[in-house]
Amino acid sequence: MNYAAIDLGTNSCRLLIADFIAGRLENVCRLTRSNRLGEGLYASNEIGEPAMQRTVNCLEEFKSIMAMQKVENFLTIATSAVREAKNREQFIQFLKNNCAIIPEVISGEKEAQLSYLGVMKDWREGNSPIVVDLGGGSTEIIWQEGKILSISLPVGAVRATERLMSAGDVAEVISAVSGYKDQLAKYPLVMVGGTITSLVAIKLALEIYDAQKVHGQKLTRSEINDIYNLLCKMPLRLRKRLPGLQPERADIIVKGTLIVLLIMEFMGKEEITVSENDILDGVIWELCN
């Protein structure tokens, strides 16, 4: 029986279709489409009509794929951009009228829980990790001490880019985790999201993205810093041609990478494990149980 999850993020519209077999998820299809839902949001506090239409186009494509794959049950979630938009009810009605999909707008806390669930169901490396889900509009930091704990930071690759946030601006937001540094020191750090998977793809110079090559890769702070310096020196037109980097992400990758580096600095971490499993997997696990 195939299940599906759709994530309407600030930068991307993503689909995962998976089959639940012998207590494990077997991926059937995982797709990402750039819809830049958060375009202009941080200036107007509203989702623009072009972004709404791009999202409908993505969802129509996903509906066709789900029909071909005989998906029995699916859930569409919306995160930071839709949570914060003044016109979110208009956006939801637009989706209902134009593609008959009504997303569930989830809280930052629920987003964190689902991301953590998605990572942990495939975690095989010993100690439970800190999971950092770096999105377009927000960043969730999740760990477990008896119960799942989380911090939601109002910073992401799209937000930092559109607001022209400096390193100091980003650091001020991320400094909220400083008080947890000693508490989190014993946990390995896992990161999910398009920024961190793109950094692996750049490191490996992947002409064609391969999730199996990305999942489980390690990145050191030194490697990320080298990539950051490279990206900063490249004009946008060259970044769009960089192997491993989606052209649609070229304008936000610099700020996204800066966020990664500052999170590592504030947490005192020198290495990250990169996970392809994320909130989409968490949604399907919930659907299955």
C-alpha cells in the first residue's frame, strides 16, 4: 500500500511516495520542485498570486504521479511561509479551488517532531542525535531527553536572503541556542533540508543528484567553510552552473550555508551527518500508524 506526503515549504514543494513493508518505508518516489512560496513574503507578509499559482502547478503534477502510483492515503502539510502569511486562508482556499488539496498548516513544534521522527526511524549510529531542520523560512532544532524537545528559530535560507540579513543578524537569531551548548554537547549533529543536501552534492560534484550518495554523508566545518568561501566569490550566473547545485537554489545557498556554519559554531560542533530522511518520512510514519 503506497502512502504519500507533500511538504509546502518556503522554497520548495516536495513529494514522497513510500510503501510500508515489514516495518520499514521503501521509497517509491521522492521529488522536489521549486515554487518559492515565500517570495516577497518577508516584505509584504502575504503569499503572492504568482507563488500560489506555482504551488498549484506543483500539486497538479504531484496528484498525477500519486494517481499513477496508486497512492491510498496522503497528507499535505504547510510550514513556516503559510504559518506566517496574513493571507493564509486565501491561499488555502486558492489551493482548494484550483487543485482540490487542502494543506494542514502545522506548528513549529509539530514540524520539529515530524522531522525528528523521520530521521530517527532510520538512525543506526548509536546515540540519539540533535536534528537540525534548516528550511527556507525557519530552522528547527530537536533533541530528546526523555521527551522530544525543540527550538524553532525564525531564520532560514529564503528569509535571510530576502531580508538581506548579515552574519551578525543571523548570529543574533541563532544565539538562542547558546544556553543549550553544554546540554547538547554529547549528541551527534544531524542536519536535513535542501541547503545541507546541496552542500554534499557540491562537495561530490554531482551532475545528477543521487539521494543514496548524499544520505549519511559527513561534512566537516572546514569543508563547509571552504564551500561557503567559494560560493561567496562566485557571481550568481556561475553559481547556477555549479555541479551539485540546483540553479533554483543558487540565490539562497550563500545565506543557507552561513546559517549552517553559525549553528555549528554556536553548538561547538565540527562535523555534521546529512540525512535525506526528514519531515516527509515523519508524515508517512504517522500515516502508517
